[in-house]
Amino acid sequence: MRLVVLIGTTALTAGALLTTACTTERATPPRSASAAPAVLAPQPSADVRDTQQRLQTLGYYNGPIDGLWGPETAAAVERFQRSHGLLVTAQLDDSTRNAVRRAGDTSPVSVTNPTDVRTVQNRLRQLNYYHGRADGVWGSGTQVALERFQRSRGLEVGQLNRATLTAMGLDAGSFPARPATVATAGEPLDPAVVRGVQRRLHQLGYYSGRNDGVWGSRTQASVERFQRSRGLEPTGTLNPATASALGLDPNNLAASTAQVPAR
């Protein structure tokens, strides 16, 4: 009889232990998904955003301006590096960053030196946009070639600027921007001087009226078109900067315009 009691007690004890184990197992809460290591989202970079904006303006990038470095941005940087003769790394290194900033500089450049004009003409010929003579004279043919090149690269069309020079593979630093001289009110120009200006504008392809020595609306409009093409302030007046760009001596207009051959 005593043996039976011991067996029964042992059975009860084992049952209690089993019940406790099950209860303990059920009481253990499952691991929460939040316990997994947190993954930090990439943070936008002001430097990358600036590069994206500039590359989009230059026609190399069509993605979002979000400051995040992704495959689209890397591909745009690679295209830019190839077209500008840089080491192709698809990375935003210092040389690439500086080149992108220079390429996006739309500061106008005033080309009044015939040597500078010939440099641009020769480069446009090499790029197959200009087929005239490199004569150092910025005429309508040179202007048309410039605008065709600018359109092909998605650049601002009309005036020669630093971004265009950089896109052409020229050193923009050797073409310093020359601020236009503001015209001041003065005596009317001598008709002989006006006729010389009209003849010069006609040679350059900006004027098609009569050389009548009258500074009228057609002559003024022609001067404005010429000034815009050379990065000068389009005042429509013959200020010293414009006279120099026309190849005239601003200190002796009478003598220099008299030397302009008649058409």
C-alpha cells in the first residue's frame, strides 16, 4: 500500500512539472519584428543636388533633383566625363565637380579680339558647325553656327557664354567677361559715322537697310542684335564697347568708320 502512494505522488509531481513547463513556454512572448536591426535611409546631399541641377541644365541628367546618389546620377556623371575628356569614373570627384560648375556658368563673354573670334570659329569648324573662313569677324555665319551648337547641347541659345565655351572644349578662363560700357547721352552722331556703322553692320550680316546716315529704328535694332550676339548690353547705342566689338576705334570714330569699305 505504501508503494502505491509513492508512485502516485511521483506521478503527481511529474504532472505538475510538465504543466509548469508548458505554462512557462506559453508565457514567453514571441520576438517582435521591431527587434530587427534598423536600416538607415540614405540622406540627401546638397552637393549631389547641386550637381544634378547643373547636369540637368546641361542636358546630361533627366532624373529627380533629390540629392540622392543613384544609378541615374552616376550615369549622367559618366556621360559628362566622357564628353569633356575627363577620367571616366562615374564618381563625383573634385575634378568632375569643378568641371560641372564651370560648364554651368552662363556668364556672358564679350569677344572683341579677332584672335578670340578666330579661336571660336576654328573650334566650331572642328565640331562641324561652321563652314566659313576663320577671319576673326563675328558675322551672321558664326552666330548661326554658335546657336546650332548651343541647341545641340541643350545650352542657352543666343550669346557666347562660359558654359558654351566649356562645352566646346575651350578654356573659358581665357575669354574673360568684359562688362559693357554704359552709353551716355551726347551729341548726335555725324551722318558719315552712321553710314560707316551701317556698312559694318551690313558686312557682319546684321543690317540690310540703306546706308543713309540716319540712326533710325532699323539701325538701332541691328545694333541691338549685334550686341546680344557678342554678350554686350543691348542698348542699341554706339557705346565704346560696341564700337570696339565692331572693329572701330571708339576714340576716333570718324577715321575708323571712313575706312569701312562700301558694299
